[in-house]
Amino acid sequence: MTCPRCNSDCPNMVNFCPNCGFAFDAGRPKYTEYSQPQYQQYPQYYLVVQAPGENEANISFVCGIISLFAGFILGIIAIVMGKKAIRLGSTDSKARTGIILGWISIAVTAVGVMMVILFMTLFIIRVNM
Ligand SMILES: [Zn+2]
């Protein structure tokens, strides 16, 4: 790079001529002002794709588990939501698990009710004898 004022040879990256002090800044592009590469200017969007019937499958699964301890009403919800999830096209295994757990809770409740009836019947028979 040659100084335009004194014509001495200057190193390329200096801001002033070491010989006469001429400021090179005005005629030189400012590298720091270069814009970012264009691909960095676009925000990145992440598409959140929800599987069909995913909510219903999750509800079915949760209700199915709770119904094993809390009884057949949640079991029925688990079955209904599980079937809805499958009808909506869910391939989530939680939907099928929820239905199975729902039926188990109903079966457990039914057995429990029958046991109570049986014991009450035996109790009444024994009291009356
Ligand atoms: Zn100079």
C-alpha cells in the first residue's frame, strides 16, 4: 500500500502512514462493518409436530395407572380416551396400555365388589343362623 500523500510504502493494515501520518481510514473499507452471512440473519423455527391423538393417549395412560389404585371410573376414562386416541390415528403404545389398564381396573373393581357382596352375604347368613 502506497501513501497517497508522501508516496512511501506502508504496511497494509496500518491506520496512519508511518512516514507522514496520513490517515488511511477514510479511503478504506471498514471490515468490522461487514454484515453477517445471510444464513445467520434468519431466525430458526423449530416445527413442533404433535402425533395424532397424543394428548388422548397420554390421558389414557395416566388414568389407566391411577385407576389401578383409584377404581373403575378412571379406568373407564382411560378406555374412552385410549380408544379416542387410536381413532384419531395415534400409534402411541400408551393409548393401548391405558385401555388395558382401564379394563384391569374395572375387573379388579368388579372382583372387589363381588368379594364384598360375598362376605356381606356370608355375614348376614351367619348373623341369622
Ligand atoms: Zn505518508
